Amino acid sequence: MPNNTISSSKVLDGSLIGADIADNSIAGVDILDNSIAGADILDNSISAADIGPNILSSIDGVSNDGGNLDLVAGPGIALTPDDVSNTITIRSAPPAYFVSSFLNTVSFNATTTWTKIDDYLTFTKASPTSPVEAYFNSRIFSGTFGGGAIGVRFAIRIDDLESGLSSEGAITASGATQFTSMFSAFTGLAAGPHTVSIWARTSLGTSTGVLLDSGGWGGRIVVKEAP
């Protein structure tokens, strides 16, 4: 049969079914361009085996015959489609970082009750599902102990709330300046603004004149919103 000799006018509407055509036996050169319409082929009579090129019919069990499948980026994921190159790039979004300014804003008198020293950083959280990690690294002056005090404890809080995933700091010597590290992780924080503060208490008695970043040596709080 010469190329381009079959057209819709030669085929009775609905008369062709898959069984009438050998698998992979008809190529594009055998059919006049735009000459066969849907009405010329019996509905559901041609399967993937009747068509020469491989056809992607579904992705992970999701199908939309003749239509588009949308990939939806979840939290921390970025999608970059490129129709020209026939590619979709999937990558994790980078974390967001926020850094406080100076910490030696106020001298504080600690008692046996957890009390806020000061607010030090306000940041805006992008995703409602992402975890947040807060890191504290700075020198701290412990103050002057009184009333049987044996140490001062320190903790990070966000929106005045403590975390069950945290590591506190402590200084057990009166009048001492020591480098202190603390860490807290928070899950379930809503998207939007949040404030980081440092709290302190004694185990016994009091401590007068507690000061973060004594001498102004560049101690900071760093907050990380993970993707």
C-alpha cells in the first residue's frame, strides 16, 4: 500500500478495531496527515500494544488520559519544569537563617523562678510544617550568688514557650564569666512572626547582675528554619 493512501473517506466510521491491525504495522507515513478522526475508530478498540512508540499511561498509579499530571511541591521542595528540555528538576529548598544582634542588653537578677531576661530576636517563619532550631553561643557573667545559690540555669524559649527538645546552659560559680552553648528545637510553630528570648533561674537563692555576652564579645542567637 503506497504511503499516504489511507484517509478517513476510505474507512467506515467505527469499523476499525485493534484486532484488524497488526501490532506496530501502521506508521505515520502510511496515513495522510489529519485524515483520520476519532469517529473513524471504535471507542476503546486501540490499546498501547497497537501503537508503535511507547506511551506513558500513568505515574505511580496516577493517570489522566490525554491530560496533564501535576507534581505538587511539598514543604521544603522546589519544582522546576522545563518543557523545552522535557525535564522536571526536583530539589530541596535551602534552610532559612536568622541572627540576633547584641545580647548584652540588660543586667538581670535571677531567682528560683524561671524569668525572662530579654527578647533578642524576632523572625518570620515561612512554612507551617517546618521545624525550627535555635542555637545560643556566648559568654555569660553568672552574677553574684546569694542566699545559698549554687548555680544559674539558662534556657532558650520561643514566644515564651519552652521546648521538650532542648539543652540548657548553666554556670555554677559566683562572679564567673563562662562560654555557654544552648540548643532548642521547636515543631508545630505556625507560619508568621515569632520571638526568641533567654530565660534564667537559680536552683537555690539568688544571683545579682547576670549578664549575657559580658564585655560584648559578639555572642549571638542563630535560628534555623529547616525545609
